[in-house]
Amino acid sequence: MLPFVWFDAIDALHHLKEIGAQCIEIAPRDVDHRYCSEDRFREYEKTVETLGLEPVQVHLPYRGLEGVDIGNLNDHIRAYSLEIILRAIDYAHRLGVRCAALHPGSQEALEDPHVHQRIARHVIDSCRTLHEYASGKGIILCVENMLAGRDKNKAPDPHARPPEPAEKTYRFGSSAEDLLQIREAISDISFCYDTGHALVNRQDLIAEIRKLGPSIAALHLNENDAVWDQHLPPWKTDTVDWQEVIKVLKEIGYPEQGYLNLEIRRGDTFAESIAIAREGVEAGKRMERLYTETA
């Protein structure tokens, strides 16, 4: 749903159906009660059913600027964040999704090991609550690997003055080692692996996937130039050997009932978004063929 995230969500469902999409990931705002009323959600739910689309995955609300941060040092912000996400899981359950992708936090902390430890503890406590609740609804909570650096989710401005040297920051959840800390505390927790985040972090995709192993239950497949998180469709750049990615996913036993979900960015205009969505559908079909053909 990302190609249409700033457009009307119900219109987007019709367009996705028209261009040949079948399985979809539900965007954060479509399950966020602050933006989607009960009446609106019922209309959305009915449209999904009428069109015969299959919502297999949901991206849970996450934006830090909007107050969603399950690792925040402020108790009130964490409680508020959990309430938003718990209600989103209720919506996801009604749609029948299998997996729910969760950002383990939005806060960038200065390089202070004591602060990191506190954030990690808060994230783990929040994940435990959300994991138990999602499991009770038949949904697999999948904690996603994060972007490590600041301002990596938008294109750099070529006309802006070079920024002043900033103090080094770090976001919990940006490496396999971080995510495995969560698994040490919650042995049956699952992960959503985002290839684009790993590229921007300059990480070895294959090595990171191997570290997370069979705990990976969901995917966000996309590419970028390793400068910022562009969410380009696979095969748009030369940054990823997708055959090797498929090989290692098979090696770790990525579940047969899992999906090769593509997470791609919207265009600046509706027409551009339609073109990007078409490109995404074709890339998805190519990825499916590659998975079938790879030993």
C-alpha cells in the first residue's frame, strides 16, 4: 500500500486490483484509529472483501513525530504508543492478516550505553505485551530491523548547507545483534527483515539474515542507493543480488506460507504512484519466479 499512502486508501485498493495486485500489506494509517474511524474501517474492510484482495501483512503504526515509540524513555509516550498499536492489532485481526511488522522504536539516542540499555529494556517489555496480545489474535508479531542513522528516510537536499557535525546517535533495533537481544528475552518472537534498512546501514544482507535465521517470518524487500531509504522495487539498482537473498532465505527455512512482500515508496503524483505500483507488481511476480527456480 505504500505507493498510495498519502492518497485515499479505498481508492488505492481499487487501483491495486486493476493493476494485478493480489496479496497486500496494509499501511500504518489504515489501522490507526487516529486516522481511520470505525465507519471508515468498515468500508475499507468491505472493499478488501469485495475486490478479493488478500491482506497478508500489516505495518503497525510507528511514526515518532506522531507519538508512537514503544522504547521511549517517557512512560506516558510508551503507554500511548502501546494503546495505538494494540488497537491496530484489533483492526489487523479483523482483516485476517498473518503477520504484523513492528518498529522497535523511533527514538535516536545519543551514544550513551546507559540510555541504550534503558531503551532496550523498554522495547523488550513493550514487545512482550504486544507479542502476547497479537498471538491471542492469531497474528505473528514481527519486529523489524531499523535504520541506524538520523535523517535517512528522506532524500538529501543538494542545495542545503552541509550540516554541522552532529553527536553520534544510535537507534535500538538497527542490527541483528539488537534484535537477538529481544529474542533472548522472548524466545518465540519473530522478525520482519527490511533489505533497504540494511543497505542504508551498510550491513551485509546475507550475514544479517543468517544471524536472525528461522525467526524471520516476514519481509520488506526493496532497494536503495545506500544513502537514504528510497524504497525502490527490486532490480532497480545493482545493490542487491536477489538470487543470493532467495538462497539464504531458503537456507534458513523461511516458511513456505511466508510472503515475499515488497515495500516500495509512493510517487510525487498519483500518476507516478500508479506507475510505481505497476512496477512493483511486476517485480513481485519476478521475485516469485526466482523463488520457485532457485535451488
